[in-house]
Amino acid sequence: MDVKAIARQKGMTMEQIANRLGITKGGLSKALNGNPTLKTLRSVAEILGVPVTDLFADEEEPKWSTDVPAMVCPHCGKGFKLIKIEEHEHEERSH
């Protein structure tokens, strides 16, 4: 969820959103990073003036080669690729 980015675009802070919801900033963070209810999502979207679907970041397809295994961090959602470490070139020449 990219609520923080939308809030910044709207000139709002997470603390302001939390205050309007009647909860603490920590409570808002916990609600959004856990498993938010539809009611919470609707309330946040209404405060931001956006549809609920805008609260979810657009996931771009990884721009890596399909023959390279890729993973997504379950905590931050950022993608990364795995690389195989080959033997050192010098060692290959000596054989």
C-alpha cells in the first residue's frame, strides 16, 4: 500500500490522517501494515479524496531477464534479482 506517497501528494501527513480517524499515528501504521479492514481502507481513501484502489501501489513487472530468478521482499515489496557467483576466471584458466 502506498498511502504515505498519496498523502504527501495531497499535502497531508500520516499523523493528520490518523487524527481524522481518531487513532494514533502508530495505530494507523499498524492497521495499514497488517491486514486493514475494508472500513479502514474506505475511511483513509475518503480522507485522501481518492478511490480505495488508489491506495494500492501499481506493481510493475520486473524489468529483469526472465532467465534470472527474481524475488520480492515481503516486508518492503521491492524486487531484487538473484545472481549466481561463478568461479573466479583465474581459477578456470589454470585448469
